[in-house]
Amino acid sequence: MTSSRTTLFACLALIVVTLTWGTTFPAMKAVSQQMPAGMMVGVRWALGALALAPFIRWRDRRLWRDAALLATPLFLSFVLQVLGLTFMSAGRNAFITALNVIMVPLMMPLLGGRIGGKVWIATALAGLGIVIMSYEQSSGWLGDTLTFGCAIAFAFYVLAMERFSPRHPALSLAGAQAVMMAALSPLWIAGEWLHWGAAYPAMLAGTGKVWLELLYLGLICSAFSLILQTWAQARASAVQAALIYALEPFFAALFAAWWLHEAFGPRAIAGGVLIIVAMIVSQWPSRPHQGAGHPHVPN
């Protein structure tokens, strides 16, 4: 197989990954309406951990240390994302979450990097996009703040991945992170239980109605996407991946409109386009041989 054909298949695989990520927003929205969010995230990652268990180097202490350091900001991003999702549409949640693509270069000075003019241009475009979207898909300051906090937490996760991922096989590290995420979930569940008290068990009654969605989130959106992403990113450049990942909010909006019948009108689309343009500008290399930073979003 020629190099160009390999790259083509890798890009197609990344499109599948991004398409899958786009479905996580309406899927989580649908599941969160039937069961507590903490339980949803716990079940999702437990299923993902079971699927990736054969790839984990269980006796590698360094692996578990790095997985714990990675899972902490990742878990926080999930908490903030799901909480924000309760105050807004799935489409709007996806667009704001995707701002982690811009937050990563903004945080680069923490590692001694520099911020170029294109990052400030991208930040201005993204801010304008959110303002335009707010006129149509309003959620209030709380929902926006929680979701923006998710973007920041995930940006820290991306920066940590840049440091820790070269130390371990990709599938082993991904599986260990899934285990850590599942292990952290009882903290969220305990907080929900304390908040809702005796009503909490009754809130689990709707779980049986969304078991297909839970399987989809755990096995496809978590385990399968991690495997496919690992294979594809070894064969496609970071710039190609960045441009493809920028499609995620559009996919999320489309699935939210189809799955949840959410309105996504002209102003929201215009704001979304500006945000995607901002993502592309922030990730575009300064020179042909330079790559963009890793822009990955969860789900």
C-alpha cells in the first residue's frame, strides 16, 4: 500500500472517530435524562475499561502513576461537561467544549512555549462565535461557565498527554486511563447520593430504557474510538488530524438536531462556523514542516 493511500485511510478513520465523538453529546443528553450523570459516566468508563483490559500492562507502576495524573483533569472535564449539558443544548455544549483546541496553545507558555499572533486572532474569532450563538441557543452564564471550565480542564489533559503518552504503549495507557476514570466515578456518584438522598435509588429506574445508549457510549465512543484514533494518528499528520477534529461540533449539532430535535438555526450555525474557523487558524502551522498541537475532545 502506498504512503498516500495509507494517509487517506488514516484520514477516513479520523473522520469516523470525529463523527463518533459528535454523537456522544446527544447520547449523553439522552442518558442523563433517565439516570444520574455520575452513574452514567461510571458505567460508560467501566465498559470502556473492560473492553481495553487485554491491552493494559497491569504490573507497570509507572503506567498507573501517569494514568492517574492524566485521569484527574480528564475526569474533571467530564464532570463539568455533563453538568453544563444539563443547562444547555447538546449542540451548544459541543461548540464550547471544542474551545479546548484553542486553550491548548494559550496554555503553552506554562511549558515555556510562545503564543503567536494567529492564536490571538483565533481567540477573538471564537469569542465572537460564542456571542453570536448565545442569541439563539441561550443557556445562561452557569451552563456556559461550567462548559468552558470543561474546555480548560481538557486542555490541561492534552498538555499532560503530550508529556506522558510517549512513555507507554498507546492502548495500554488508554486502558489504564479508562480504569482510573471508572475508579474515580464513585466519588461523583457518592456526591449525587448525598444530594438526592433517599430519592437516588428511584432515579436509577430509567436506566433500563437507555442501556443501548450506555453500551454505545462505553464500547464505541470510548473503547473503539481510542483504538481507531491510536491507529490513525500514527499514519496521519497532526495538521490533518486537527482539521478533521474541527468537524466535531458540526457533527454534534447535526446529531442533536436529528436525535434530540434541538433547534440549530442560522445564528447558531454562523457562530459555529466562526468557532471552527478559529480552531483551524489556531492549529495551522507557521511553516510547512511544523505540525499543529494535538486537538483531541472526549466524549
